[in-house]
Amino acid sequence: MIQVGASTIFGILMGILFKNTFIINNIDSLIDIGLCMLLFFVGIDMGKNQNIFTELQKFGYKILLLPLAIISGSLAGGVISSFITDLSIAESSAISAGLGWYSLSAIELSKHSAELGSVAFLSNVFREITSLLFIPFIGKYIGHNETIAAAGATSMDTLLPVITKSTSSNTAVISFFTGVILSSLVPLLVPLIIGFN
């Protein structure tokens, strides 16, 4: 947890103090390269464990329960937050249906209003940041599957290395599988739910 926080703070300081035009102009490509390298090493870690896929087969259809529980919990949070905010149940639920995928949910909800897109962006970015900071704690003191639930759709990409480091390679495979399902459902859930508004 300390390493993740320190890396983030170091990155922020570098961004403030050093205005390198090459980095600024190519930041998206550099992030993609860094993320691909992280995922490559996570893949090596998963691949060295010969029993992972055998273990996954033991779960059978039960492995689908985790993504369903994550979706249910996120949508329930959206409904509850509609009573606290000025947003309708459909708007609040559509934001929570982003499941941490801030770019897609923000773009989709911006079609309805700039304010809604902004709230979706911030809400899902905060989910990713808080997950980044708390996954090591969750993995150590609460449980491995709970780290996946915190990450949501980002459990297959940006937060997969943190989940792997905080749990086990078996959990990493479940995390990747769960993230694929959640990421596949976000483009369907967000427009479907906002359509009820």
C-alpha cells in the first residue's frame, strides 16, 4: 500500500515540477506501454502456476456469481445515492453502472448532459483511486475476492497488478475473468439504465 501511494505521489510531483513536452505530448502512449508491461508480467506470474486453470474449472458456474454480486452492489449503491443527491434513480444508477470504467461511462452519459458525464467521470475515477489505495489493505485484512469487487471493471487491467501483488495468482485469474465480464457489460448497462430516465 505504501509503494502504491508513494508511486502516485511521486508521479504527481513529477508532473508538477517537470514539464517535459515529449512526455506531455505522448502521455497516452506511455501509459499504454506501461500498462501493457504490467499486464505482461502479471500474465507471466499467472502462467507459472500450472494449477490455475484446473482450480478455475472447480468453480464451474459459481465463478459468475462474483461479477453478478459486483453489479448488484454497485447498482444498489447508485439507488441509495439518488436519495442523497439531486440525481434521479436512473441517473445515479447509470453512473454506478460504469463500474469504475470512467472514460466510457463519462462519454456515454455526456450525451445526456455535460453535468452527468462529469459526475460519472469523477465518480468512477474516485472508485479507481480509492481501490488503488485500499486493495492492499482489503487483500490482507478482509479477503481476496473483495479486492476484485472494489476494482470493478478495472480488475482486468489497471488494477490487476495491484490485486495480484496483494492476493495470489489464483485470485488474479478470477480478477481478469471478472473484469472481462464487467467490462463487456458496462457498454450495455449504462445506456440501458439511463434510457429509463
